[in-house]
Amino acid sequence: MSIDEYQLLKSKRGNLEVIPLQAEDATSGRPVALKSLDGTLAVSDVTLPVAFVTSILAGESLSEAVDFGAWSHLGLAPVSPWDDEAVISLAVGMEEDGDFWPLVDTEGDEITITLTEGSAIGLPADVASALAPWRYVKFRSGTAASPVVQSGAKAAVTVTVAGEGEGAKKLTFTSGVGGVESNDLSVRIEVAEDDTLAADDDGNEIIVKLANATANSNTAALIEEVVQALAAVGDIDVSGMTVAANTAYTNAPVSGATVGEPAECVLDFGDDKTLTINSGVAGSIFNDLSFEVEVAANDTLAVSEDDGVITIKLANATATNNKALDIQTLVQGLSVSGVDMTHFTVTGSTEYDDDEPDGTSLGDIAECELDFGDDRVLTVTPGFSGSIYNDLSFTVETASGDTLAASETEGVITISLANTTNTKNTAALIQGELRGLSVSGVNMLGFTVAESAEYIADRPAGAKASKIFETETDKTLTITSGVFGAESNAIKFTFGVNDDQTDHDELDVSESAGVITILLADTTPAKNAAANIETAIQALLEVASVDVSGMTVVGNAAYNSTPSVALDAPITAVALEGGRVAVEDGVIEEVPLTGGDDFVIDAVSMTGGDEFVVDGQFTGGGNTFIRGILKR
């Protein structure tokens, strides 16, 4: 098959499809698709759309020429950036470097294209028809009679002045003129030597100097004002430059005293009580300072400086004299050569502010435990730190009477517990007795005494021995010693019925070898009344070297109603029990206070101070770009 000629057959859809190349068969006269040697369909690319980009230079209104060739159908993408209304007119020419004329319709009216922001447009057929004869086309902002100069994209830079993340404080500098030239600008922010905001330039660099103390002197609007006052930087007009702040900066502008890296140190008093000392102003000079803490000789807070070492002397008794704010005031009032102390801050931790230490409560506090047995413990501390308290010790004894007392001899403090009433031996009352002592060279006013739960439940005091005896079912007698102490526990009781031939109906009470024998009258219940037994026992006066003149006998209701004249079972040599004194002699003997130590915080250096500088380079300056697509 020979091919005389071939032609492009057009699509019925108006070139909206890729069309295969076809030729007329010389024999049959019918069109036949052309194929390559490998059998694939050959197509023409002249029907494929062609994209183009041209630009209007900043300060101009007419773009560079676009070679439309044989294309006439034009589509335009959104134009950005764009000054004024999005009206575009066309200029056409026969040569790329030749003359260009406004494109008008048959009525002589200039053809314009209006774009809606964010939308693309395809030119109608009449515009395509008007464009068809022209190879070179330029795009004009506005019309030939009223061109609109395009400023182009404006360079900008955003610098983070303080903070980070969502809380970062940022300033955005935007050139007042469009074009690529502004991309050569840079900005530098530093701290002024005084409290005056200022701007300067060096080559293409804008230098902003923040007021060093007053944050409201450094608002974005005021920075913009001093920058615009420079007029030009490196031959670039900055008279229209804008400065905008983000919300974090607007809500709290920075000052030279709050940016950069101030020096800092932490003074640790233990128990999470800390003071954080900050220079308040950025600068490495503050790294040469250090802080130490000691106890003042009196109850007055004081601060002093010697050769770069700042000494805080805490009031030695009144904690509220040592508030962080009061320390800050004294630090700010110091005169230190070459160093501005007026911005220093002193911040206490929550634990410090809730309970400021005083000079005598710091360091290690001595302590001792007085153990009464069965987990009954009194913990005694002097309330103040200091090794002097390690020279004291404690002895506990039982008072001869029912009165709590404390005394001291040669560093040994003796606590005499009330012998009868345990509520007189509480920790609080003992603490009061200790604080009332006068001990040479020792402050006793801070002494504390704490009691364990077991001590609270069973505070020591003397107890009288006693025993309940059951004579018959539901009939009992309770016999109680008349004196405190364990001695009464040695007294035993035997019960029987009097079987004397002549006196068997008489109550008989006797004692032998520490055993009290009670023989009940065998006939008359009234003779065995509890009161009669009590009288008989008390008449013995002393049993086993124990005074029984105060011993008591109490019957229960059943016994008192009808005293027993017989026993359900023998009761033989049963001892009283539970008798004790408040504390036995020698149980708690000269228990020393231990662990007391003096308080000092040695010189802690300030660290981390550094000068503040932040830089940024302008970017994004450019021309106005027009993007479009061409089709036949």
C-alpha cells in the first residue's frame, strides 16, 4: 500500500481529544491510521495543550511577550499577587521585540478579561478569534488607557524573639516594596544599652535595638516607626516597611531585660525549698557572680557583696523575715562594680513560699526517740538545726505525785511523768515543759515532742492492780489495789466458806505469806457484803510489803442483791494483775539527741548568662506571575 499524502483528521469534539495521524490509501481512497514499526498508533502532539508562565516586573504593568504560535484558545489561572481589580487586557505584536498594540474587538473596544479571585477562566470564542492572527501577546494589568502598576511579591522575614512552640513571641517584617531586590535585606535584633528603642542599618542589614527595661517601648508599631524612619537601607526603600507581631508578642512585648539568656542559680535549702536567683538581664557578665547563704547573728535579714560573692544572711528566728521578695529587694539594692543589679529577681519555690526557713531551722535538726515499749514512742527534736543540741540527753522517770514536770542538770533533761493521770502526760504538755526550761547556751523555745499512735492510745501512767473473782454464776467481786505499781501484782487471793464449829456464820479475812484468805459466812448473805469484805481487807494494813489500806472491793448487781454464802468452785491463790507505774526507773536513761548540724550554703555560681542577638533574612520578594494554557 502506497501513501500519497497524509493529513490530520479533526475530532468532532473540537480538538478535545488526542487524534491519531491518518493517511489516505492511494488504492481505496479511504483514511488509514498510521502506525510505527512496532505497531503502536502514531499521534500528533500539536493538539496537546501547552502551559506557559510570564511575569509583570514589580513597578510595571505590562508582561513579557508570550509566543502563541498557531494557538488561539487561551485559559488563565488565578494571578498572584495582584494589585487593584483583576482586570487584564492584551497587547499583540508581529515580532517579539517589535511594536505591540492593544487588542480590540470589531467595534474598536479594547478586549479585557476579568478574573475572580481564586478562579481560572477560559477565553470565549470571540476573543480566541481576535487572537488567532497574532503570534506574540503581552498581558497588561488594567487597560491601555488606565494601566495598573503591579508591586509584585513583597519580601518578608519572621523572627522569633522569645519563647518557643505555641508560646513563641514573633515579629514579622514585610518590605514596603515588591520585587526581588528586597530579598537582599536582613534584620538583626539586639538589646540597647539604655531604655530607648532605636533602629540603625549596616549595608543591607536593619538593626533593631530593643529598649532594655520597658516592654511597652518595644511594641510592633513602635518598632515599625523607627524602621520606617531609616527611609532607605542599602538603596532599598523601607519607608513603607511594616512590622507585625503575633498574639503572644502583642499580649506581652519583650524588653531587653527579658530576652536573651540571663544568668541564674538555685539555692537549695532542702525539702524542695529553693530560691532561684536570676539576673533579669541577658549577659555573660553575670556568670562572674556567686551566692552563698548563712545564718545571721540576729533576727535581721541582710545581704552583702565582696569580690563577686553575694552573701545572704537569714534572720535567725522569724521565718517571715526571710521572704523571697524581701531578699530580692536587698539584692537589687546592692552596688556591684560594673553590674546592673536592679533587674535581679529572687523566686521561691512553692515549698519555700509556704514555709520560709529561719536561720535556726535550716540544716540538720537533732532528734531522739523515747521508747516506752509496745511501739509507744515520743520523738523529741529541738526544732532548730545545730550541733549544739547533740550535747543534750533525756531521762524519763515517774513523778512522786500526779504532776508532770521537767528539769535539767548538766545537759541531762529529766521528764517526770504524772503517776496517776495519763492525760497529763501528752506530748503537747511535755513539749510545753521542755520549752519552759532555761538551759545555758541553748534555745529551748523551738522544741517539739511528737507521740506515736500507740502512745496516744495508751499514754503511760500508773495503774492499780485488780482482779475480778466469780463466786457463783453471774456473781462477781472486783478487788483493786489502793496503790499504783507492779508491787500489788504479788498479792494473791483465796476464797472459801467458813466451817468453824462455832463461828461458821461469820466472815473471816486473814493474810499469810502474801495470800489474803476470805472465808465467807455460810448462812447469812449480808455478812458477806462487798463493803464488809473491803473493810476487813483494809484492816490488814499491809500485805507483802504493799499498803492495802486503800484496797477496794466492788460487787456486781447480782452479788450485791444476794451476797454469796457458798462457792461454785474453789478459788485458790489467784493474784491481782495490771499494776504498774508510769515508767520504771532505768527504762529510759540519758537518751541523747543526735544528728544536729550547722547550716551553710557555700558559694553557688550563676551560669548561663549570654548576650541576646537574633537574625533573619528577607525572602519571598518577586514579580507578578501570570499562568495560562494554550490550545488550538
